[in-house]
Amino acid sequence: MRATAWSGRHHYLIPTDAALETDTDVYDEALPIDRVLVSIEPAKQFRLVLIDACRDNPFAKTMRRAVASRAIGRGLAKVEPTSPNTMIAFAAKAGSTASDGDSRNSPFAMSLVEHLPKPGLGLRKAFGFVRDDVLKNTGGRQEPYVYGALGGDDVSLLPAKAVAVAGPQANPQDSVRRDYGLALQAGLREAWGAFLQTYPDGFYANLARVQLKKIAAEEERATATEKPGRPSWRR
């Protein structure tokens, strides 16, 4: 789309394939910027319009004028949004034009892509960075401009990324130590067998095998105690 300021400083978005032979053709082949602003009115929280089409009227030299006194301004004039929480960002300030740049995207578009999607970056600061970038990349010839106002809260296109708070790292031996304590509390051969199935190696596994040997020794002593003794005979 091309954009230009018309008589009375009205703004129109002109399709790239438009052929405006007379100045009145603009009413049939172009789209008033005011129409764009009306289309975003239903938005409840925030409204944002980005216009990277600020340039001279390409038909100024060939267009026949129906009214001789109608003037065609250079660049785009100031646009004040009438709805609250609305921002309109132009690639260049009022009365000036914007550069297409030497790459695929314009300096304004490249800077928008870099800064606007940053999580948690407020739009006021983001557009400040955009302004600085474009001024630098155009040698001070182009200064983006933002019209409209926001409230006191920072508004960003993407929420800030949650920052993970690093807490104390869990010791991998904690679970082994806990399960060893449970098996020790049970004190049964089955408990130590289950422990060794889960933790077959390591320091606590060796301790579990010692506990099994102790249980085996106690079982042997108990068996020996239960055997009947030899009868004693007196002569």
C-alpha cells in the first residue's frame, strides 16, 4: 500500500495497482485511514496501528485535478486518535516521507520486527528503540513518530518470560538414604530384598547386604537354640 495526504490533510491508503488519473479517483480507489481506525474500535483493551507507507503522492505529476485549488500535501500529516488506549505509529513524522531502504524491508519495519516481539518490553520503550534505530540507519533523515496515549501500566505485545528461581538442588542420594531408613525400620529380609532390587549398587547396597547377613546370623542362632539338648544320664 502507498499512503498520501490529500486535500484538507486527509489520509488515504492507495493500493499499489491503483491508477489515479484524477484527484477525485482517490475516493473510489483508495481507503481512508479513518476507516482503519473505525475497524479497530471494537478492541476492548488496546488498539495499535502501524503505518509504514508514508511517502509522496506517486500520481502528483500525472494526475488531473478536478478542483485547481485542491492541494496535495507532502508526506503524512499528524493523526490524533479519538479513542483511549490507541496508538498510531508512523514510519516518519508529520510532513516527511519514509525510506524504503536497501534491503527487503524498510528500516522502520526491520526495527519493529526486532523490538515489538520482545517479551515484557513496554510499547513506549519499544517505539523509543525503533525511533533510535531508524534515525541511525537513515543518517538522521527519518524519524518515526507515535500518536496516542496509554495509561500508567506498561503494555507489551508479549508477556514477560517467567524466570525460574534456582532453589537448592536435590541430592540424588536423598532418595537412597530415605529408602534405606525405611528398610532398616522394617528390619525384614523382604524389605532388604526390595531395597537391593531398586538400588543394586553403591554404598547403601553394601550396607543392605550386611543387614541381610545379620538377619541370617540371627536366624541361625535362633534355630540352634530351639534344638533339644542331649539327656544327661547318671550312674
